Amino acid sequence: MRTGIADLPLHGGTAPRWLFERMVKLGGAIIEVIAEDYGTEEVLKRLSSPYWFQAFACSIGFDWHSSGTTTVTCGALKEALQKRDIGLRVAGGKGITSRATQREILEIGAEFGFSTAKIEELRYASKMCAKVDNNCVQDGHDLYHHVIVISEHGAWSVIQQGMHPEKRYARRYHWYNPERFVVEPHTGIVGERIDRVLDLTARESIEVQKASIDIVCDDYKKLPGYVAHLAHQTTLDDFIAGKRENIEMMQMPLNIDWELMKAIYEFHPESYEELVGFQGVGKNTLRALALISEIIYGTSASWKDPVKYSFAVGGKDGVPYPVDRKAMDESIAFLRSAIDGAELDRREKLSALKRLKIQG
């Protein structure tokens, strides 16, 4: 299962304080029951599922399909876990708050008694998740929200969101302890498809990853010539035997930092992950290398949006209906059992269960 991506329409305004405080109370109670009955690792796995996260957000009161579902629910979760001693903490948040993630990971590491190496591992994971979703999955969304949920055992889950400036839609990305950061690291992907998404994390792009490493480790002085040639091409037949579809995809970035290319060459990365993680490497660098690799080696990257399922998007007060109803039903059933066991009064339980019933 790949980690999830969910598309959410942008709506203005903020959650009223009375609602947010209620979300903190309800969310904290639900998470505590799950942690006690199934362990903190199960909580992280559930948070990495877009279906479960959506049902969770609705159950605690945020029952409309919008970009605020992510930011407000994560904010409530962060505050709730800070108040409860159940071995889970959240670092990061929306906008400026997301910039405090690295410092907050240090604080969480000290609280849980992690070694210096473990803390640096978590800080690296946070950075790489952001780099991959912002630069390797080029879907037109720029990240503005990032949180990492950490257990006292050192496991983690990341929930982050990017905004498409033209379509005014947000896309949510979920992670859970991937084996590799640059080869299909996500779990269960949900959202509306977009045409021509450059997915450099797809397995189909592995040869491009290898070629990109070969290119940056070769004589970097050759690169301007390749770029100039490609930037002024009329057809791919000028460079590659045979005809290919979607020639318009082959658009070389206008601005390439050649000093950065020199620095990468001197660094000599041994893996694509090292290349992606190198300071200063962004969308343009990775895209340029992917296109140059096609000229030199004939390798093709994946241009398919990694989304696997779709939400039928309603209005602000509507409810999302994913194609995979079975997965959502299972998430709702799981949450019902957690709500039943939570320390909430009868009215709160009935209200939360009612929202889940509407969601289902």
C-alpha cells in the first residue's frame, strides 16, 4: 500500500475556538483508547491512511471536505497529545509553525530520552519527506503544512499538505516509516488525478534516478550543452530515434543553478536519496536531470499521477465519498469502537457516532 494523498478544496476562515477545543478533547480521547488497546504504532499506521484520517477528522467535528480538515485536525492532535502521557508527540504545523519542526523534534527526543543518532534520524526523515513531496512528486502543489507524529519507541508518521496556487486545491501526503524515501514511499494514495505529473519516486523512474546520478558524477561542464540543446528542440526526433508521445512534457527548466551542479559533482552522491537530500537541490534540478537522462540514456520517468483513488468532492458542508467504500467503512468501524471506549460523556459519544454514521 502506498502512503496517501488526498485533494481538498481551499475554504477560507478558521475553526471557532469552541469547535477546536472540542476537537482536542474528542481527538485526544480517541487516540488514547487506540494507543492503550493497540499500541502507539497502530496509531501511527492509522494516521498514515487517508481514509482513516478523513473519518477521524469527521468524527471529532470537522465534517466538511476542505483543506482545513488537515491543518485543524493536526493542530488539535498536537495539542491533545501534548496534554496526554501516552507516548506520542507531534512536531510542526502550518506555515511558520512548520519551520519549528526541527527544534521541536529535538525537544521531543530529549523528552523521550532518544540518543543523538535517533534524533538526527528523525530530523532527517522530516526533511526528506518534505523534499520528496515538494520536489520529486511534481504535481503543482507547494507544501505549506508539515507535521511529524513520533512515538516513544522512535517510530513516526508524517502528514503534510501542499497548495496548488492556480486550482486553489490542497493535496495531503501521508507517510509511515518507509524503507526508502525515493521509491514509492507513500501508503494508499487518494485524490483527484492531474495530467502530466512527474513522479520521480515511481518504480518506473528508477532508471532515471540511476542515470541522474551518473550525470551529476560525470563532468558537469558538459551539462550546459545538453540543456541548451534540449531547451531549443523542436521534436524529440532531434535526439532520440523513434517517435514518442507527450512531447510537450519535455520542457527544460529555464533557470538552472550551475554552481549547484558543480557542488553536487564535487560531493559525488552515491544514491538518488543523497542527491535529493543535497542542500539546494529542488524541483528544477531534479527535472532537468530527468530530461537530460532521457537524451543521453533514453530513460523515461513516470508521468502518471501517483493517485490511486478519488474523492467525489462536495461543497463546504458536503461529505467526501471515496471510491474504495470498503476501506472507509473499515476505518469508521475502527473509530466507532474507539469512541465507545473513550472517556466521553454520553452526549459527546452520540454526537461523534452520529457524524461517523453520516460519513458512512
